[in-house]
Amino acid sequence: MVIERLGRFNRVARSGLNLLIPFVERPKTLDVRYLESGLQGNKLMISSTSRIDLREQVLNFPSQPVITKDNVTIDIDAVIYYRVADPQKAMYAVQNLPYALETLTRTTLRNIVGEMELDSTLGSRDVINRRMREVIEEASIGWGVDVTRVELQSIEPPHDIQQSMELQMRAERERRAAVTNAEAGKRAAILEAEGVRESQIRRAEGEKEASVLRAQGLAEARLAMANAEAEALQRVAGSLPDGQAAVYLLGVKYLEALPSLAQGKGSTIFLPVEAAGVMGALGGLRELLVRGGSGGDSAVPSQIGPRLDGGTQRDR
């Protein structure tokens, strides 16, 4: 407590036993403001005390209307945490310390919020708290107090603004849900398309490999047949006179084509005039091969054996 002697400051009485001179010394009183909660709401109370609490104190006052930069009136409830560092200054530098801090806080809050729009005010509590603490701490240095923290408890816009904000937030949530669903559908479609594409690629690669293998097998078969036929022709050519191998090959192809001609639907088959000559030449070649053989098997295939002579078949 602060001790006055004859109405003037004398000393600061610390904790412990302190003796006062009657009628000469007396403790100086300090007005304390606080909120009292009741059935009718919070009520501001004022009491006087001669003891100064050096612990950190809380100054809470009712919410006040503040106008933002875009002319929206909002109710803001703030609270101050402070600690008395110099009891003498707290008693003599300001008449009513709690009331002075409250008034300074209200004024600072109006100035700061008045420079901000509603959206910035709702989303910048930390900025407002920091700026208020800086301004209040600078202004209250001569009052012997240290402002440790300033907090905004609540910011309440008007009812119609709250409804608009709720509709806006609901629309934003619906938009985000629609975007999320669209992204999920897009991702699913991409995955499905990639799966179909991969399946088609693998199927095409399989068909390609199968076609290549079939083509290779067919080529090898044809090559084997061609080699066998070439070897047979070489053997036949070795047993025939010069120039007769071509006649023999032509006759064989002619005989192979006759069954195809006989499979037609008509009952009449027309043969070219040269057919008898070809058959006669083949018969002559067979006689030469038989005469030139040494009693072994002839290299001429058995299908050359028959001979057409006047339309009948005759054994030799």
C-alpha cells in the first residue's frame, strides 16, 4: 500500500508489519472496477481498497459497438491482462487506473477496427491484439503498469450479416464438395481409361506376337515346301533330257488343276486343245525315264503314270 503523511506521499509499505502514526499517516485508497455476473447479466461494480495487488490482474469490461471501415457495426468484447510495477505511479500518475485502462482500450479498439473491413476484422484477431497491446503499453508506461496481454474474446456481427455469412459458408462447403466429387470422378475415369488402354495395348501386343509367330510358321512351312519341291525338281531334271524339265513341271501343274475344274456345278468340262499334247509329252517323258532307269524306282511321282489317249487310260 501507499502511505501518505499529512496528505503527501511518504513511502510504499511492503508486505509484513507496518506501523502508521495515527492522524498523521494514512493509506491512500484505489478504486477498483470489476464485472459482477448475475441473473440480469454482467454488472459493472466499483470498490475502493488501500491494498495494491502486485500480481497480474484481469480487466474485463462489457462488449462495445465498433464501426468497421465498410460501415458495419459489430460488438467486440476485449480483456486486458496487466500488472502494477510501480505502486506510487499507479496511485499518483493517473486518477483511476482501471478506468483509464478501460477507456484507453476502448478508444484504441475503435481506431484499429475502424481502419479494417469486416472480413479483415474477423480474420485478423492476432493482428488486432498485437497492435492494441503496443498502443496501450506505450500509453501506460507513465502509469506504473505493464500490459502483458490484450485479447479479443468475441466479435459478433449483426444478425443479418451472420445469416449472410452462414449462407456463404454453406455455399462454399457445397462448392468444395462438388469440386471434390468432380475430382474423384475425374480420377476414376482416368484410371478406368488407363486400364482400358493398358488392356488394349496388351491385347494388341499379344495379337501382334501371335500374328508374327503365325507368319513365321507359315514362312518356314512354305520355305520347307519350296526346298522339297526344288530338290524334287532337281532330281527330275537330272533324269530328263535337256529342256524337258519345264515341260514336266507344266504338266504336273496342269494335272493338279484338273480336280478343281471337275468340282464345278456344270456337267460339261471343256479342255483346251493343247491338253492332249501336254499329256502326250508327259507320257513320252515317262518312257524315257523308264528306259534310262537301272531297274530302281523312278524319280517321277506316281501321279504322272496315267496317260490320256483318245480320252481313255492305258497301263504301260
